[in-house]
Amino acid sequence: MREHYEYQPEGICAKLIEFEIEDGKIYGLHFLGGCNGNLKAIAKLVEGKDALITAEILRGNTCGHKMTSCADQLAQAIEQAMNGSELQRKAS
């Protein structure tokens, strides 16, 4: 069963990151706000991929002068979801 997660990112243009994880793989990634084309591309690239490997690849990516990015915030959200942290979660 897929678990749906919602993550409130910090320090980026996107206001919300939503995704699902099933059997350790990420599905249905969607960002609210941010650079529309780039974030749609990230969603296509990670669809069905191993969540922890995805987080490892994206962790530490920055955007301009910011110390984080949408990709970095996604990595943090995935890691929290996989570690059972307090993300907003519901079964899909």
C-alpha cells in the first residue's frame, strides 16, 4: 500500500512537497510553487525510483545563493518519511 506524504519545505520557493512511497520507491511527486518546468522534470526522473537512492543523489543541492533547494528539501522529506518521522501521512 502506498503511503502519501506532505512536507512543508523551508528556504525555497515551493510551499509544499507531496509524494507517495510504496516498497521503498517514490511515486506521484508534486511540488506546489517553485520552478514549474524544473520540478516537473524532477518528478518524471524520480518516478518509481528507489527513495533512499533518490535522496542520496539530491541531498545537498543548492539553488542560487540559498543553502538549500527544492531537490535538497525533497531529499530531506524522503529521508524523514523513510525514517518514520512526523511528516503528514495518509494511506492512499
